[in-house]
Amino acid sequence: MHFFRFVSFAVVLTLCSCASTVETPKGTSKAYHSARFVTSKLSATPSSSRDLEDDPQVHAAVRSAITRQFDANGVPVMQGNADLIIAYMLLRQNSAATTMNSDYFGSGRNAMDILDEAHNRGVVKNTRPDYFLNGGILIDVLDARTNKLVFRNQAVRPVMEGVDAATRQSRIDSAVSQALAPFFK
């Protein structure tokens, strides 16, 4: 499901005064031998009206990049039963708003808290005077047996619209690699 959200001044004040509620465990891949993606219900919005973070081709590129990282590190991604569950969300942020696509994030891990914190860090506390447009990926890895969050990390890049498919894949590969590197240490 795609959410578009502006954070009101009162919520911003509350977020600024409170400690982060977003859990960020930094477990590793040791002791895990297989992974699968979270089961999700895909959005039915036609691709012609989608933003970049809603584009099925972007999601295919993200899933491909994640799969390559896991496979290269000896944790094959498969269908069905696996030791780990991989979930991710894409965020898009400019100088006024933060949006997310959580179609491949699943439920039960405070997606709205993550969106609020991303907005607070990237927009509210931003000191840049110029307009900007960033894209981010947040990757969660859960233990499939316990459903506990083992690892969470993110990567952020400036958005480059209108790039060719090879450039897009290279940028996605780089962001996914950065986000998952600590998991495979």
C-alpha cells in the first residue's frame, strides 16, 4: 500500500522531543542458510500513474539486487520455507514531504514510525536551503521461526529520474549492497 504523508507541526514537535521508537538490530547472517521474501499483496495501481518507488520494474530491480547479495554471501533466496524473511520499503523524500511504499514490507513492524522518523531526520532537521529529492531503501531481515527482527539498515541516494535501466540497476545494486553489508560481516 502506498502512503503519502505530511507531518503536522504538533507531531514534529512530539517527535523532536522523544527518543527514537524505531528498532535497529544489527544481527548477522551467521547460523542462517536460506531466505525468502515477505509474502505481500501487490498494489493494483496501474504503473502509468505510479511514482518511481511504486514502479514494478524498480521493485523487480530491488528484489534482484537483494537476491544477488544473499546468494553471493551463501544464503540463497528461495520460495517457501526458509530460515530468514526479507522485507523492504522504499522511501521518497523532498524538502517538504516523505512518502513510502511498503508493499514488500509486510506488517507488524511500525512502518508509520519509520516514515515519521525518516521525515523528521530528512526534512524537519534538514538545514539545506535548496530543494532536494532523495530515495531510500530500508531492509529488514527477520528470523522465520520466531518472526523476530534480526537486522535493519537503510541506504539513501539522490533520485535521478529518467535514467536508463542499466544505470538504475547499478544505483539500486549500490544502495542494497550498502544496506546489507553489515549483515554479511
